[in-house]
Amino acid sequence: MGEGDSLRLKGRCLCGAVAFAIRGPRATPVACHCTMCRRQSGHYWVSTNVAEADLSIEGSDRLVWYRSSDIAERGFCGTCGSALFWRRPGSDRVAVAMGSLETPTGLTIGRHIFVAEKGDYYAIDDGAELYAGDD
């Protein structure tokens, strides 16, 4: 799996109404530059992929899921609007927003996807792998 396999990570939304903990392995973070992720986050979206069974959520009654396409749902706090999660319907994996995690995470971006759709106002120069689409 990824770099932070032995870490237990905690995260939350801006207002604290939704808080969560991740136990177990998670994947090396991926930065998505697709138009939908940029619109949702205000920049590009960076997340680590975890097994849903390894994610415990407090305040799940405040968590709202939005079906943004045929292949994706995006989870956010219904109180403050913080973008927290991304998943494929029916999958047992959840992408967790790196910006919602307490630091240090011990993780670094491993690849950038959908770079063909990236914004024109920034450069990608961290040395991670680049993909025009999703792989």
C-alpha cells in the first residue's frame, strides 16, 4: 500500500461537526486536477484512498453525499460545506481529503491525474508522476 501504513490519522471538517479517524493502510496520495474536483475544492483535490471499514466517522448525521456523476459521490459537511470524501457508489474504498487531516500525515503526493484539465494559474513541479487522464 502507501507510505503511512502504520499511522493512525484523524481529520475533521472546518466547523468540527464531522470528525473521523483512519486506521489501517491507505494509499499514497493522488492529486486530481479534473474540472469537477477543482470546482468542488477551489483548487485541485488531493486524497488518500482507504478501506471504508478502516474509516470511523463521528457526526455522520451531518455528512451529506452528493452524486456528482455516474461514477462518483462526494461527501461534505452539511454545516460548513467542507469537502471531505470521494467514492464510487458500491465501492468499499473512500478517498479522504488530505487537507482535512491533522498533520503530520507522513504522506506525500505520488501522482497527479487529469493534468490535461488542470487550471492555467498554477504549475505542477513536485516531481510526482503525471497522467493526462486517470491513469
